[in-house]
Amino acid sequence: MKVITFNDIKKLNISPVKCYEWVEEMLMHKSEAILPPKISLHLENDSFFNVMPCLFPEFDAGGVKVITRHLDRVPALDSQIVLYDYKTGTPKAIMDGNWITTMRTGAVAAHTVKTLAVKDFYEIGVMGLGNTGRAAMKVLLAMYPERPLKIKVLKYKDQHELYTRYFKGEDGKNYPNAEFVYVDSYEDVVRGSDVIISAVTYTDTDFCSEDCFKPGVLVDAVHLRGFLGCDLAFDKVFCDDDAHVRGFKYYDKWKYHAEVAEVIAGKAAGRESDDERIIAYNVGLSMHDMNFANKIYEMCGGTGQEISLDPPTDKFWI
């Protein structure tokens, strides 16, 4: 069994476009995955301990990811993946899950924009400027390298400046198609935006009232919180997996809802007009983690430390 570290994965220099392609591949094959809902153990102070299993017979892979959040740790999120050979049940690798979690989440967010936003979207409001928020924008800009984009960034401490510098560079010349502007409030982020990408990890209230959202808007709620009013007012709600959202407060009151994978497969309607207001909840699926992990395992080839847990080899061993 291999040990594949965070730095092993970073050295592969996997492109944002490749991440998008891996996400799309899994969404196209979602119906073939054995994908139970994640087990989420909620702790004090909004910390959690989540266990996310998935088996994918067609790709001869599967495994489990454990992701934890503790606010007194930097960074607060941490995750590990154990990857198995599906046919034999043999563990192939234990690997760091942080890069995989962040980039597959960002790629899913960008895929949602490409699938459900109005075709000529221009103005994008972003809130939540951490690693996941950066990953979503990184993939989106890679998918639209020439489209003019106005990106409205919520001011927060110095994070809006760090976020912009990350993309534009010290001289401001990177991504010449993208203009980054700073705004003062959540309402400023929302008003006039064609797309809103929220990677805010915690809020106990809505960011603003539903009348702030323009006709045709897509809300890409990466971390789910802050949009309860939209659930009741918007025309359509989409998710990555129905079983994961059935416990949402207004699930039974959504006017129309479907999985994004059903839209891709032609089994459900996606956006049908430029006036529909749409919100998407992608809770995060371990099928993406396992697909990324399996491909990274193959890319690493002979690299990575070899370890053994020395399991018993005799039928009777006690």
C-alpha cells in the first residue's frame, strides 16, 4: 500500500481543466456509483467529523474519505482518503485528501456555472475567499480564458486583496479578461450578479433578502448556508445528490428540483429561460474524491512510500 502525501499530489501539477474533466466524467456515470449518504457527526463550535464512502465497480476503485473540521486548528479542515481495489478489497493507498477535496469542490462549482448559468453571464459575485473559493474561480477562469468577466469580491479584512493578487499577480496582468472589483456588503455582492459563488463556511442568517437577486441569477452555494429565502422564492433548486439534501428545511416546498447529473443525462430539465432564478446545492460527493484519488494513484506510478499493515495471512490467526 502506498502513502501519497499532499506534496506528492501538488508536484503532479494537475491542471484546473483536467479537474473539470474528471468531475464531468463522474457526473456522467453517477448512476453507476454505490454512493450512500455521508455520515456526519456534528461536534461543538460547528466542528464536524464526516465519513464519506463510495464504490465504483466500473473503474475498479472505491474507498472512504474522512474529513474533519476543528476551528482551533490551522487550517480548520483536514481530510484523508483510503483507496481500495474494488475487485479484491485490497487497500491500494492512503493519501492526503486536502488538495483533492478543494479542487474537486471548485471544479464542481465551475461545472454548475457552466451547466446552469445564463449563457452570456458576465457579472460574478463571490463571497468566501479561502481555498475552496479560490479553487472554484481558478477552474472557472481556466474554462473561460477569453470571456470578459466582472468579478465582485466582498471586502473582508485583507482577504479580498490577497484573493485578487492570487489571480491577477503582483503586476495585475494575469487573466486580462477578468476585472476584479471590491464591494462592501453581501447585498452589493448579490445585486446585479448573474452568478453568485458562495464558499462562506458558516452563517446563521441569510446573506440578504430574496428580492436582491436579479431574474436569471444562479446561486452556486458551495457551502450551503445563507440562502434559505431562495429555497422558497427561486424557480428551481438543483443538487448533486437527492439523498443528501432530503433533510433540508424547505425540501418539500421547492418548486422544482433535480440532480445536476440528471440534467446532464437529459433526464431532467435544467435552465429553460434567462429569467429563471436557480440555486444549486452541491453537498460534496465521495465519488469525486475516489475518482481523483484513483487517477492520482495511477499518475504517481512508482512514487510514494510503500507500507504494509501486516494483516494476518492465515485463516485462523487468533
